[in-house]
Amino acid sequence: MAAVCVPIFPSTPAFTFEYHFETLTVADGLVQSQIMDLHQDRNGSLWIATSGGVSRYDGRFINYTSVDGLGSDQVYAIAEDSDGILWFATLGGGLSSFDELHF
């Protein structure tokens, strides 16, 4: 299991920062554990690109795979355009777009 740690150093030692971290796994509903990219959309949902599809998290997981119309289950990057359309770069399936209803 891979983890990313980002140190944050306040510019003034007088300020204290407190952060809450939560670990979410396949047991919690994540589609697959090998994460390639993360994207927070304009509505605040977290999209997680994995080697097994895409997971959307907004307090609970909703998973999308090639069965749902995604070009491939191996998703490497996520982007959102100015119209709110999400774009997923996949291995072997090219680009897939999602308009909040379907691919």
C-alpha cells in the first residue's frame, strides 16, 4: 500500500495547524487499491483513478468501470473542463468523458 506524505511548514511558528486524515480502502468501497490520480470536482466530490476503474467519493463510494462505459478499467489521469465534464485518460481505451449521468 503506497502513501503520500506532504510536509507543511507554517511560515510563523506561532500558528498551529490541525489536519484530519482518514484512510479509505477497498474494504470501505474503493474500486481498487492502486491509485494513479486524484481530482476534486467543482461539486467537491473526490475522484480516484485506479487500475480497476474510477471511484467517486462524497462520503460514500460510487465505482465506475468499463462495464459502465469507461474506455478501460486502467485509468491514469483525471481532468475537468470548463463545462464540468470529467475526462479520464485510460490505458488502451483512450479518453473517456463523463457528464454526471453517463460516459
